[in-house]
Amino acid sequence: MSFPTPETAADPTLLDWVALLSDHSLVDGGAAVAFRSMSTQSVQVTGASPERIHAASAATLSRGVLFDGVLYNREQLERECGTGQPRLRDASLLLRAWQVWGSDWLGHLKGIFALLAWDGSTGTLTAVRDPLGAYTLFYAHTTSGLVLSTSMDALVGRSDVSQTLNRAALADHLSHRWPDPNETFFAAVRRVPAGHRFDVGPSRHTLTRYWDPTPPGKPVEWIKEDELGQFDQLLETAVARCYRQGKTGVFLSGGLDSISVAAAAADGTRREGLPPPLALSLGFPTPETNEQNTQQGVAAALGLDQKLLSFDDAVAPQGLVKSALEIVRSWPAPLLNTWMPAYARLAEIGKRQGVSAILTGSGGDEWLSVSPYLSADLLRHGDVAGWVQFVSSWKRSFRVTWPEVVRGAAFTFGMRPLASRALESVFDGHWTRLRVRRLMNKTPDWVAPNPALRRELRDRAERGLMPLRPPCGFYLQEIRSGIEHPLMSLELEETFELGRRLGVRLLHPYWDADLVDMLYRTPPPLLSRGGRSKGLVRDKMARRFPGLGFERQKKMGAAQFYRTVIQREAGPAWKLLGVAHALGDLGVVEPVATARAFAAIIEKSDRTSTYRLWDIVCLETWARAHA
């Protein structure tokens, strides 16, 4: 498989629009907006050819909207806005919503999107990214003004946007720290975070969260047990919003997340008279990763056609690492998901069968499971019974030993954060400095050899420290990372870019805003009802598929298989690279020390550091392609 580049993508113009907000328009706020012609005196929107840009636009004399995405509640908006005109273009409908609801209009939108709204009366451009970040949105400041796009390639491909790499972000990535949620690996390009609006006016720029399941300073409106019935309806709605976008496939593993999505999709398409989804499954080769019996059993029970691709065939002939590095060379960021070549091949098979939208189980781990940091809150409040129940559920749900569970619950996610909280109360600034020092001690010696860059990393580490006195407790602070952590943005941006290049939408029902709003506020005991994780779907799937063992299924991990593959394949890839000269030239690593560290990990088969082998070859390959 030759992986598509931005130039060879299935539709190179798809979402590759660029909006330029000229500096003069911020001063001369009276400029009219004519989005219909895709250009204005104030906001210029360009692409390969305007008629092929998939973003829709609309304007009045003083306002304009550019919308790129999918509106889930079109019919509701048409009724409530009283348009009197059937099937207005999305942008025209949103312009009407803005006129009807004024500054509150964003709260009425449901969908996945990036949008720009120009208010000529105030000279303000508002850039908005959907609540969970299914769509991407980036911006850069230039000598001409501000440029925005859903495509990072489109931005850095401009002559007025610097292609300088973000040294600190690369060094922190090698240290597994991501302290700035808005930065990218290009120094000049930043992201609009999920669920935020970015207002650019004549005198100031502001970034504000417009969607929040639990707004800071307000009490959490916890879901009650008698309200749990809404989960099934919300999941059905989230899945329907996806399969209505075209002929559907489902990435079907043997886990509860993707199986619950597949079941809802099969039921919904049958009910609505739509073609059933195509099951797309990847078969892993080792006993601890092989789920083929479950995958085939579920597909058969649902009456779905299935394409089952073995992992070895999916990454043939180059293997996983070389295939992934081929993607890295043309990717706008270093690759997080090393498995991408295999799933890209699977998506290609689906596309050849006419599939245009593929549903995944992504988000299930984040929103159906209970964060282990619940342990700290239970211990702090002396809830011994609750803690024992939590530990027992952990043991029944994962492939871990009792010593591992107790150590994790009692120390790592229990007493350690509580002790750190107490020490901060006593030692304050000294304890903060010690926390930063401990973080910096985890930075490999071969990373950031330059003292100035080391100091910058230290400052970034301090800014990224998690509060030790979260107002709502450690549990809610941890699950908030599901909507705010940079890794969540990077993961969703990867799947968006993959879909764009393959010409297939990759859609995630468990990242649906209405569903997340409910699951975010569901108390941990209800999430783990029945004494095991993912209780909201486990019992239902066990009844739906008797004999497949879902009532006692423990999460299957591929960590050992991954380490084996990386240990085997990273060495030859490193040999081809020779030395980390690109990262060395940037001052991100010391090349000789990096080579020694790489060799030591290979020689010792150090299972705790295997991930660094991929980090090194990935970042060096990416830096060479983009420096």
C-alpha cells in the first residue's frame, strides 16, 4: 500500500481551505463580507478551486459564516429559526441561527465541524471547533494577518507561514510531556482546542470554552440511577448520526466498545431500511491479542458481512515500523498511533466495498471506564467500603495480579497524590520545585543538551503541573483530561487526517457531545455497575451475544505484542537512519548519546523503555522530512 500524501489524497481539496484575516480588516471593521464568492475585503478563503471546497458559506452585509462539517440538528434549527425555506445550505441556516439567538447561537448547534463567523459591525472573526474536536482547526499569525485552516499542511505550505519546527514540543514529546494544549510541532502554528471559540478582534484575541459538561465553579449535576435509561437512547442517536453520513463500515474488534457500536449500527440501519454496516476486523497473531472468534461470532450474530484481515497481511511487505515511517514522512505531526498502517489498509478494503464512513469504538475507554484516581478521593474521604468495591472491580476487569492492583490503587493512584497534596500544604514553593525537578529527572540525558532549551523545558514542566487541590477531587480532574489533554487532540487530529487522505470519514460515536455530557456526569459506581468496568454496556452485550463471555471479559492488551514488534523492527529502521542528525541539528537531542541509548534498549530488551525506540525513529524521520 502506497500511503496517500496531501498531494495524492483521495480528494486533495477536501477541507483544504485557508482563511486569511487581513490586519487592515481589524482596524477597518466596516468591510463587507461576501462569503458567497469565497473572498472578501476582510476575510479571504482560498483553496484549489472555490467550487470544490467542501466548506459552505453565507453572508449578509455585516455578517458572514463559513461552515465545514456535519450538522446533526438541521431540522430542529430550521423549525426554531423559522426560516420558511427548506434545505437552506448549512452556512445560511447558521447565519439565521446567529440572527435569532445572538451571542448564544453556538450553544444551539449539534454536530462535528469547524466554522468561522465574521461580524463586520465589530470587526471580529470567531473561529469555532466542535465540542470534542472531531474536526481540526489551526491558525498562524503572518505579516499579512491571521490565517486559519482545518489543514495544517495548507498553513505551513504558505510562503508567509514559517516552517520552523517547535524544538521544545519535540523535546517534551520525547520526554512524554505535553504541557501546552494549543501548540503544534510547528512553532508558528497553533490549534483552536476542542469545544473552544477563538475571537479575534481589533484590540485583542480571546480563547473561550463554549461547551463544558461540568463548568468550573458550578456543582456537578450527577446522573441519578433512574436516569441511566437515557444511555441506550443517547448511544443509538450517536451511532445513527454516524451511519446516516453514508454507506457504513465498523472497525470491529473483540472489545465491548466497538461491539456495542456495531450492534447499535446494525439495529439502526435495519430499522431505517439502510444498508447494514460492513464489519472490518484486524486479526492479531498472538494468543493474548487474538480476538477472531469473538469478532466472527459478533458479525455472524448481527448478520453482517465481514472482512477479516490478518495483522501480518495488513503491514506487508515492509512490516509495521517501516510502513508507519512512510506515513510519518508526509504527516503534519509525529505519529502517535503506530498501528495506523494496519487500520489504513483495513479502511482501504472498506472503501473498495463502497464504504464512505467507518465507525470506531474510540472513546469507550475514556467515557465508559472509571479513572483509577477515584482511589485517592475514596481514601481521602475514608470510604473504605467504596475503596474495596473499586479495587475488586479493577481486578475483575483487567488482566492484572492482586499485588499489581493493590499497589496501583493504594499507592500510585491513592496515597501518592494525597501525600503530595499534604506536602504542598507544608512546604508550598519548595514542594513545587521538587515536583518540577522530579519531572525533569525523567527527561532522558540525551534530550535537550542545550542549557537554554533545558531551562525552557523546566519552565514548561512547571506550567504543566496538575493542581494538587482540585476543587472537585482527583477523579473529576483526571477525567477532564478527556476533553482537555493535548494527546486527545493529537489522537483525533490523526484520525481526521487519515480519513481526509483516504477519502473515508472515520467517526467515533463515543465522542458524541450529548453522550459524553451524560457519561462525564455518571457516578463511578453506576459506570461499574455489576462489579466490572463498562457496566453500562457489558450486561447488555452479554445478553445479546450469549456464549461469547462478555459478562466476565477482561480487557485484552496488545502491549507485549507491540514491544516485540518494535524490538524486532526498530533496529533495522534505525540502521537506515544512521544517526539522529536532524534532531541533533535542532538541538533537540545529542546524536551520539541518543545512539548509545537506542543500542542499550535493544541490547537489554528493556520492556519499560521499548516505546523510546519508536519515539526516536519517528521523530528523527519526521524532522528530516520537515526541517
